[in-house]
Amino acid sequence: MKLSDVALKVLKWFSLSVLMLANGALAQTTPRQVAITIDDLPYADARPCNEHETVANTKKLLEPIRAAKVPVVGFVIGERCGNLGPEERRDLLKMWMDGGAELGNHTWSHPDLNRVPLEEYEKEILATDEYLHHTIGPLKVRYFRPPYLHDGATAETKRLLQSFLTRHGYQEAPVTLDNNDWVFATAYRRAIKENDAALAERIEDAYIPYMESIAAFFERRSVEVLGRECPQVLLIHASRLNAKMLPTLLQMFRERGYTFVSLEQAMNDKCYRTPDTYVGRKGLSWIHRWGLARGKPIEPEPEEPVWVDKLSSQPLK
Ligand SMILES: [Zn+2]
């Protein structure tokens, strides 16, 4: 081998290493962790719930979760799928539990705390608490997720909600990897309803790169705000889109070096003891909240493609 060949090999090796570092999977020295949380159970695409579609997509969504033993918390809207009988609704929640999911409380009718009085909101939480205990038995329900991540537009509301949750044995479930998966899911529902397979595929193809851009954005912001990558908490919805795409989504996280942990394990990390002092009308990622508490302004998140946004905002026929 000539000296120039050796030099070329070294150069190739060097540029490959730089590429791999740039990819991000190797740049992080500690293993990345993510807890998966799924909102709007039993079914996010309910308009109202079609039993066959709901059961089929719930099964599909739970398959990769069960197969890879991915810990998940599913947040239940008490009245969701109310057009089905009580037994059908109970069976749907049982499917989630049999799939290994822990159930959390996501209010009775998905109200927005920015728009309803706190007393009414608290009744909504209690109604779902009672419903869950009546339906699934004496299991502990310990996590609450506020719809739209709105948890108090005034300091007083925020404080009162937190003390209400503590009194009733609840913790608010944080989200770091906040995203607009529901925009893709709405566009996807339209494509399926209109029997447009090519459009559905185009949406599927755009979804994972978008979610990866969200992961990359909050990985970077976590380092900028807290000096390292905290275990992340992902929020996605129990939609037909995620039923189809979850295996690919999980694979994307694996390729970025993630392992899947429970919400409890993620929240045991010191990052989650950073104060969340945000008071306002926005539903923010906890990384933005921690940043604001440390005087670091919010940076704009990656956006979904305009064509997906447009598709989701037109009314469904
Ligand atoms: Zn929700």
C-alpha cells in the first residue's frame, strides 16, 4: 500500500467519523431515553367512535408496544367513545391495560382550562377518576395530563390546580417532545376518508422526518437550557396515523440511540425537579418552561409542511 493510499484511508475514516458524530446518535455520551405517552384514549379519531375502526386501530397501535415491551401511559378522556356501550368502552380500556399501558386522566370532555372555570375543570378530573376506578378497579391512577397542555393562565389558577392534583394523589405529566402529530393525523383521516391512498402515503412519508426534526430540536434545546439531554417525554395521540406509523416512529428513536423508559423513570431524573414557573395561555413543552425560568427565551419549533397544515384545516366532507 502506497503512503498516499494510507493517507486516503485515514481521510475516509476521519470524514466518516465526523458524519456519524453529526448524525447525533454518537455525539451523546449517555444513552438517550424517552417515555412514550399517548393522549385522547380510547381513540383520538373519534367523530364519533366507529367500533370496528376503533378496535382495529387500538390493536394495531398496541402491537409494537407489546412486542418491544415499550412502557406507555395512555391518557383517557372519560366521555370519549360515549356512543359505544359501557362494555365496549371498558373492553377498549382493557385492551390498553392488557397491552401493558398504564392509564392516566385526561379530563371528562377535554375542556380548555383557558376557557372554563377551575371548579368546573376539577369536576371533570374527578368524573374521569371515578369512571376509571369504576371501570378498571382499584388500580392507582396517578398521572394527569391537561388538554392542550394548558395548566393555568394565571398564577392563582396554576397554584390551585397543582394543589388540587396533589390532594387527589395526581401528578401532572410533563411533555418535552411536544409536536403537532394531530395535524398530520387530521390530514391522514381526510386522505383515508376520500380513499386517496397516494395522499395517505405522502402524509406517512412526511410524518417521520417531521417527528425526527422535533426530537433533534428538543435534544439541542435541552442541552442549551439544562446543559445536557434530559430523558424526553413524547406526546402522541391514539390516532389511525400512529396505529400505522408507530413501528417506524419507534425505529427512528432507536436509530437516534434512544431506549424506551417509563414516565416514572424519566421523571426520576433531576431535570424534572427544575421549577416550572410558566404562567400563561400557551401549552408549552417543559423544556421551554425550564428555559423561561432560567431567562432563556423560547425558540420556534420545527413546523409541519404547509400542505399538511392546509389539508388538516379544511373541513372534512
Ligand atoms: Zn388531548
